[in-house]
Amino acid sequence: IQVYTHPEDPQTITECYHFKFKYTHNGPLLDFSSKNKRHDSTITCADTKKASILLIRKIYVLMQNLSPLPNDVCLTMKLFYYDEVTPSDYQPPGFKEGECEGMIFEGEPMYLNVGEVPTPFHMLKVKVTTEKQRMENVDKSILKHGETNVPLPVLGVGRDDPEEENQDMNEDPVLDNKVEDRNDTNISETQ
């Protein structure tokens, strides 16, 4: 989801939310990797519920701490999906065929790895990219590892998006302030 302020220029954005769903071929067996280590685990409904509640709390804390967006923002949403698993004529309801024209941040982007929710069938990851200037009023204690006054795990933060455990999935929404072209990806968008 991209947030922009100039309706005539939806490619120049002020904030971006990146959600990634990963499906496995093993049914209820979730396969995830981290820094070249592979782990297999069975995820329960209780695990998914706990992770979902935690993710919602993290988003709430983040939204309470970021500087407000301008009053006149617009939204657009681009849905990327892969050619090898998606029918060529597929178009999700509410979307139209789109182009990967790229996006450019108005200011310097700041990448936040907010969290993830594993389920027996897929994993939802939430990443937020916002202007660094909007982070200036954020209480730094919610971004650091270790003990804080906020009873939530830390939000990953960095100038560059360092946490990429699966480069072949092309999951970085922003590279050098512009979206990379994806030859193997279909795109649908809505505004």
C-alpha cells in the first residue's frame, strides 16, 4: 500500500506498507528460513492468534509514535504475483492490470520490519517504509532490543533494508528509492 500526496503523481510516495504472503507445498507444515538456517515447525491456531495480536499491537504503537501524515494524502495499492503460479488472465476483484512504473520517496526512506504472522499455510510479513523525517519524534526505546517500557518485541529498523533472508523472492519494495522492474511478476493496482 502506497501513500502519496500528489494525485497527479502517484509514483512519488511518502509512505509504503509491504505485506508478503508465503505459501508452502507441505500443507500445515510451515517452512521458514533465517540467515541460511532452515527450521520446520507445526504452527497452531494459538500461535497464529498470539502472533496476530502482537502484530496489531506493534502497528498500533508505531502509528501512535510516527509524525502525522499530511491531511491530503491518497492511497494506491499494488498487488504483485508470480507468473509461474498465477494464470495469465487472472485479475483480482477491485484491481486493474498495472505497470511497475516504480515509486520514488519524497524524502529519505526508513525501512521498518514490523513483524510476521505464521499460519499453517502461509506467513504474513509486515514492513513499513516511511520518510526518515517522520521517525524523528519516535521514542527510540520502542525500536531497540532489550528491556523497554513497551511490552512488545522490537521493530526492526534501518536506513537500508538489511533483513532479507530470501533474495530470489524479490521482496524488497524499494531499492535506491525506486522499485526494481520484475520480469517474472504480474501487477494489479487499485486507487
